[in-house]
Amino acid sequence: AEIANRYDVVCVESLDMKSMANRGFGNGKATLDNGYGMFLSMLEYKLSDRNKYLVKVDKWYPSSQICHCCGALHPEMKDLSIRKMTCDCGLTIGRDQNAAINILNEGLRLLAGAA
């Protein structure tokens, strides 16, 4: 409830948990048991109840491959073992932080387009 009370818009990546569990990520059934889908459903309900928004960004959106600063594409970031992105624009950032910023920006873009 704290997330729903604190934020007007929450942007998330729509992950395919079944696919992740079957892909050899080493998580197996634990991926399905983590409750991410249930968490999103509950969060969406809480936000909606407060006239706020949950925006789901498509799982195919290349959030970790785009420099959030200049927009340059970094296809090498498809390799999950690369944990830091270094861009020619001078930005050096952790892959997850960069992806989170991109998911937020894309979610806000989608929300503005729906209005």
C-alpha cells in the first residue's frame, strides 16, 4: 500500500514468468513461486482504487540496451553478464539502473499517449 500511497504512476516491465522459469536461468519453479504476478495485480488494484496508474512496458522493449541519456543503442547489453553500460556520450551506469530509468521514461510516454 505504501507504493500506491506514495506514487501517482508506477511503471513496470511486463515479464513472462513462465518463459523465464523454463529458460535455464537456474531459478526453475522458484521463478513461478515468487509472486511477481500477484504483486502486480495487487499493486494495480491499490493504484486504481486511488485513481492512480500502473503502466506495463512491453517485455520486448530493449530497456537495458538503450542509453537513457543520449538514446544510443548498445546491443552488447543483451549479454546478461555485462553489468555496467559505458556509452560514448560519457555515461557509465549499472545495467539495472539504466533499464529502470528507461522503463520509467517509456511508461510515462505510453501514459501520455493514452491520455
